Amino acid sequence: MSHDLNTSAPVPSTRRRVLRRNLRSSVVDALAYSVMVGVGETYLAAFALALSVSQTAAGLIATVPILGGATLQLVTPRVVQALGSNRRTVVLGASIQALSFVPLAVGALIGRMPVWALFVTATVYWASALACGPPWNTWMETLVPGRIRARYFAVRSRMSQMAVLLGLLGAGLLLQFGRETGQVLNTFAILFATAAAMRLVSTIYLARQSEDRVDQSSTRVVSPLELIRRMSRRADGQLIAYLLAVQVAIQISGPYFTPYMLGRLEFHYWQYLLLLAVSFVAKFLAFPMWGGVAQSLGARRLLWIGGIGIIPMSALWMISDSVAYLVGVQLVSGVMWAAYDLGVFLLIFENIGRDERTSVLTSYNFANAAAMVGGSLLGGAILKLLHESTGAYMTLFGLSAGVRIFTLLLLWRVTADRRRPAAMEMRPIAVRPQLGGIERPLLAALENGEGEEAADSASAQAAQRLSR
């Protein structure tokens, strides 16, 4: 632990007040953002189907706009430099993201929206979302003190996931009621208006948080070409190469689970919601278990468990379309994806230096989006070629599982970066997600010198792909 943190001197009252306000505001931001994801982002493909868009186009709405958004967000490091602030960049992006729901709500109210307008709106949404990510990560690392960071983000992340689940449940029940009363599109208008309002609340609480002056001399820009070169010789590049390969394999089938359930199988919204929620809850409950595995065996072995475990998940959908059976599949899927995501989280933040994180994550966002679109276009072409039949979906699910097997060749090359100490020591954390007074035990830990230095932190990944 560094000397400045290992001190018995009390934290000045002014610093305490600012820290308390920052911690509280960040939690409210996370809760509002997560509700937005649950009621808005998650149901974009379902909204496209409600507008009578083809099943293929409804699947592509989940990926193609992300590539457009990732292309636009490549300017993020320059925006940070121009504004001289990570905070201002994040607030600007969050404001644009909130406004992107307005045309969706209007389209739902009038009962029609051109496909091109739907894709453009989704592109604006993802551009603003992705542009917020890298500067938010860099900003939060300076805002939350190192010694409480692991505990704080554990509590914040779990609360965020619960908010997403509540948003999913509420939106799904409203849509089911809307279908039964013939008011599905009006219900979507309510959901998108709610999503916009929640993101505006999130933006307000982002603006309430403080920020130290941005020191541009301490940042390093990593060009996309340099990142490509690292894929053959450095731990961070080798990990990124594996993640991109997995993303291609996932997206062959991933975007088409919603069209398959709502379009081909004609599930009710409550059945669709049940399958999403089961996977989400399983993932949520599995994280503490996998945290213990990571502590005992290391992040790389945990990633191997997850990397192998996710391989057959899409193929299991070929066996039966029984809701009871698929609930079981989603339970196993949530557990395996929890292992994969936690392993990825730990290795990324061990291997990417703080001084180049904004630049690397910006380039990675673009490469990741390109991988998503590449996989989804391949899946979409197969789906269209086979006339969106049940057999076409079975082909996608089997092909996705087959491609995942070959990603293990890249996983074999992934190692932890031994040039730097591990970014975060995993410790068992008793999480009590209570909003009132969340800052009190954290401030107590800060003042009493409890806890280990946590060198890095990551954003709560609210928008998880639950059916993959």
C-alpha cells in the first residue's frame, strides 16, 4: 500500500463531503442508467418486430448500428482534449444518448418508422454510449480512492444489475399487457420516454460529480496499427485477438435469438422476459462463486473455464423449443457467461496501462463492433438465404458453437501481463446493496486505513447479451 494511503490521519471534512457526494451521485447515476438499459436498449429488436420489420433486419438492429457508433466514437480522445475534461465528455455523450430515445418514442406513437430512421437513431444511441465508456473509466479511477475501489464497485455493480433486472421485468410485463389490449406500440412509446427520462437523471448525477484537472501529458495514444501489432507479441494484444474471435462467433447467432423467440416461435412477452431474466439472475448469483475461483486459480484459468463453457450454449437451443427446457439452458448459460465475463474483466484491467487506457479502449470499441457486425452479417446472410425458416435458425446456432471451438486456439496464447503487478487482488466481499448509507462504510474504510490498494476499476457492464 502506498504511503499516502497508509496513514492514520483523519480525512479532512471537506474531502469527506466531496467523496460522499461523488459516491452517492455515482450510485444514482448507475441505477438510472441501468433502468434505461432494462426498459429501452434491451427492447430495440422487439420494437423493430412490432413495426413489422423483417426478422433479419430486427436481428441486425442489435449490431450494425454499433459499428456506426463505434466509428463515430473514434474521435473520443480528441473530444477529451478539446473539452479538457473527461467529465464534460461523458456528460455530453450521456445527454445525446438520452435524446436518442425521442425519435423512437415518436415513431412508436405514430405507429411507423422507416427502417433507415430506426438504424440511424440506434447508431446515434451507440455512438454516444461508446464515447462515454473510455473517459468514464479513466475519470472514475481518479474519483474513487484506491483502497475502497474494489468494495465500492462491487456494491455499485450488483445494484446496477438489479436495476437492469427490474427494468426488464417492468417493461416485459407492460408489453404483455399492451399486447393483450392491442396497445403494443403505445407501450413502447411509454418505455422509450421512461428510458430517456432515466438517462437524463443519470446525466444530472454525472454532472454532480467532481473531477481533477486532466493531465494530457500523462496520456499515451495507441494507434490501431500498433494495437494490431501487439496481437502477436504482447499479452494485451493476444487477449484482444481472442475476444474479437469470440465476438464474431457469438454474433453469428446472438442477434437472432430475439427474432427466433418472438418471430419464429411466437413466444409471449412474458416467456421472452422469463428467459432473459433467468440467465441474468444465474449470472448475478454466479459472480461470487467465480470470484473465489479467480482468487484461488487466477484470472487466466477462470477465462479457460468460461471460454470452454460458452462453446455449446447456442447449440443447446437446437434440441428443444420447450420453455421449461430453455429455462434450464439459460441457467447454465448465465453461469458460464459469468465466468467468461469476470475472467475477461480481470485480464483486461491487468494488461492495459492507465496512461493508454482511453486510447486502447476506444480502438477496441471499434474493433469489437466490427467483429460484431461481421458475425451478424454472416448470420443474417444465412438466415435470409434459408428464408428465415426454423432450419435456418438451427444452422446459425450450430455454426456459432462450431466457430467457438476454434477460438480456443487463440485462448491458448493468452497470458497475464507480467510487466505490471495484477490490477486487483480478489477478496471475498460481503455485498449488501442498500442505497441509503452506502457511502458510510466506504468512508469508514477510507478513514481507518482498511483494505488493499486497487490499482484499476471498470465500469459496470449494464448491457449484457443474455441469450447467446
